[in-house]
Amino acid sequence: MTLSCLIVDDEPPAVALLESYVLRTPFLRLAGSYNSAVQAAAYIAQESIDLLLLDIQMPEVNGMELSRMAGGDTRVIFTTAFGQYALDSYKLNALDYLLKPISYADFLQSASKALRWHEMLRASREGGASENRSIFVKSEHKLIQLEFSSILYIESLKDYVLIHTEANAQPISSLTALQTMEGALPSDVFVRVHRSFIVNMDKIKVIENNRIVFGKVYIPISDTYRRRFTELLNQRSPFFKG
């Protein structure tokens, strides 16, 4: 699988470095490079891009604003010299962020996350049920199809996710990022409630002291993700007014 890649950075040396990284990565294809976010915006409005490598601090239109213009299947990796933007990138559902100066090892790790996300998306679309009621996940050397209705919650553990299901006592582990899973799941059913947890709204039976209860597991609802969770609760319950 090959991913089309667009680079946007107002610093020519940074663009040149990322171009060299893309060209030496077999599963990436360089679709174009821009020093101007305005020019890049015109391009992504017309063309479909799999991966957007995007600087944050740029004149006229910054990277945060440009990322909102990308298509739903476009994964965004922010590149920045400022670590304080990391939290903002997660709020925008970025796949990853890279802190300058960027090494090839770090670049390759982030690009591989994008590849895994697109592989999972393709497998789900090609092999899932006609109404898209399931997802394929990679676990070790296998592709496992999971019905959405079987998933209780998903937990992040470093570079892995642990998928907790009703049928299995042990979670299914997959080498992927929680953001990757989040982008592949239906957003009206699965909601991020914490930097480390996604829950299936259909499976929630008890919420106690700002925590979601699954048996003996208590999942906290963090302030960062509370708004979306509250919106879904309001939609599902006439008695809840958060």
C-alpha cells in the first residue's frame, strides 16, 4: 500500500528534509510540497491526500487551521519546534506530532502509524459487513474481524491498543495508536473519554462519580473529552442534562 503525502512548511530547509525522508520511505509517495498554507489549502480542496505533514506556526493560515480543511480520510502529522502544541494536536485528532529537529527514525515511526491506519480502514471497507458493522484489526500476524457491537472499550498502552470485548476474557492487542482506532470507528457510537480510553456508548450501563463502570474497571471521564461525551448522553437520554 502506498500513501500520497503532502508537505506544508514555511521553512525551505524543513521542507527539503521532509522531502528526503518521504523519498526514502517505500510506502510513501510525495504528492507535493508547499511553503504556503494558503497554496496548500487550494490543493487539498481539489485533491485527495492520505497523509499531511504540517508545520503549525506559519503566516496567514497556521497548521491548526489548515488541518481542519483536510478530508476525513487524511491523517495529519504536525511538525513543530514547540512542544506545548502537543496537547492541541491531540484535540484536533492529529495522528501524531513530531518535534523539530526531526530524525528519520521518529519520522518513520509516525509514517508507519499512518500506514497502519489506512490499512485498517481499507480492510474494514473491503471486508466488513455491508452496513459497516465491523472492523478488521491487526493482532500479531493475524487480521481479526470484530463486530462493533462486541467491543466494550479500547485502552491505550504505549504503542499498542487493548481492545476489550464481551466474548474474550483477555483483550485483543494491536500495534496501533488510539487515535488510529478512533478514526476508524463510528463516532456516533464510540467516543473518546480520556487520552487512554475509547468507550462504546451502547455498552455503558453505569456512570458513577464521573467514571464509566465496566464490571470492576472504572474509566475516568477527563475534562478534555467531556463535552463530546456529554453531547452523546444528552442525545440518548431525556433525563440527562449535563
